[in-house]
Amino acid sequence: MSAVEQAPSKTHKGENFPVASFLIAPERRAPILAYYQFARGADDVADNGALTPQQKLDGLDLFEATLLGKSEAVPAAKPLRAALAADRRLTARHALDLLTAFRMDAVKTRYASFDELMTYCAYSAAPVGRFVLDVHGESETTWTASDALCSALQIINHMQDCAADYRNLDRVYLPQDLLKSCCAPVEELAAPSATPHLRAALDRLVAKTEVLIEQGGKLPGQVRDFRLSLETAVIATLARRLNLILKQRDPLSEETHLSKPAALGLACVGVVSALSGLARRSLAPAPKAAT
């Protein structure tokens, strides 16, 4: 069985953040899960250390061809193709953007600056949130906050997995200019624990991610769908906690992921926070009309 024919390596339940959780209306979950299956399958190809860069690119081309109905080679792309056909409001745009990021992963192992990393996130992370918003019929005015929150989650994942990415794939998402300014060569990612120089670089990236999370924290108040507002509030709460963990712990030697009970507890906190925010907005006096 080829790499593109294999089932995705994990399900949505293994992610840092909710993917079509029970908070999402049941009729909205199927296309979101189909998108996740497509993304996870393509990511597996891009991260497959047994494949050459060209083999990865060829495999990703098959994902695109199957999605667009030009091939039947990739089972993981077929549910999303069916979901797009069933709802004419949805397009292949956000899935094709993801493939751009995975093609970058196939051939690119270093990112020169934070701006270059954010360009990567514009293809690897932002399309995920945008697709979920499209499924709910939300306005594109929500994209700015969504892009910030999704990018923050992506960078958090990069920090959590920085050692494994370097050791297994020789891939370093930590910006090279940031590492250089902290006198932290990439080889320090192979150490058993973070050196003071690498710790300084991580702290600076944590600070940049905190800004993105605060921007993304506006999203729950911007979406019209009540259940999606709760979901995005939970995600923002989880992002804040994960970023704080990375500030306090060493991703090279300590656990930086949340346990299931901890994630559930924070999800409850996020829901309560969202409900409180909605209540405050509903009780706020209407602005006076201009005279």
C-alpha cells in the first residue's frame, strides 16, 4: 500500500484543540471532519521520512487530483470531495491552500524569520479556521481573528515538537534570525534539555505567540453561530494555557501537551467565559442614536 492509500495516522481526537467537538452542531461536523481527514492524510505524506522530496510532492499532487475529481487514488481526499459537492457554498480553496503548505514541508527545512513563518502559517493554519467559518456561513470579517488564533496554535505545535522535528526530519520552524540573535544554533535542538540560549529564543517566540492569541481571542465575539462561539472560546482558552506551559516548561525535556482531564477542565472554563461574554453584551445598553 502506498503512502497516499494509507489511512491517516491519527484521528481528530489526538489534536491539541477541539476538532468538530460536541459543541458544533451535528449537521456541521461531517464536512469539518472530512477536511480534517484530508489535512491529516496530506500531512502524513509531507512528514514521511521514508519518502524523497519528489515522492512527497507526487503524493500531494494525487491528493489535489482526487479532491478535484481527476483521480481516485487517495481515499482520504474523497470524503471532502463529497462534502464540497453536497454544499455549493464550500469550495476547494482552503484545502488547496493546505497543500501549498505541505509542499513547502516537502522541500523546505528552515524559516529565515518570523514573517516567513507567518507566511507558512497563512497556508498551513489559517485555511483550517476559514473552512470552519465557511461551513457555518460566517462573514469573511472574522478571518483576521481566526487567522491569528490558528497561526498561534500552529506555532505552539512547532514549539512543542521542535526537538522531534529536528531529530526526525531535520526541519526547524523556529525562525533562524531569532535563534541567531539569541546565539542558539539549531544543533541545540538535539540536546537533552534546552540551553539558556535556546530557552531565550523560545521565550521570544512564546511572547510573539501571546500577541496572536490575544488577537484571536476576539473571534468568539465576532461569530454569529452560538455553538461556534463556544467552540472558538474553548480553543482560545486552550491556546492561552498551552502557550503558558511552553513559557514554564522545556519542550526538549518536559511534557508540554495537556492531559485529557486538563483539556476538559479548560474547555469548561472556555465555555463559561464565552457565556459570560455573551451575557455582558446582551445586557449592555444600546448605543444612543445620533441627534
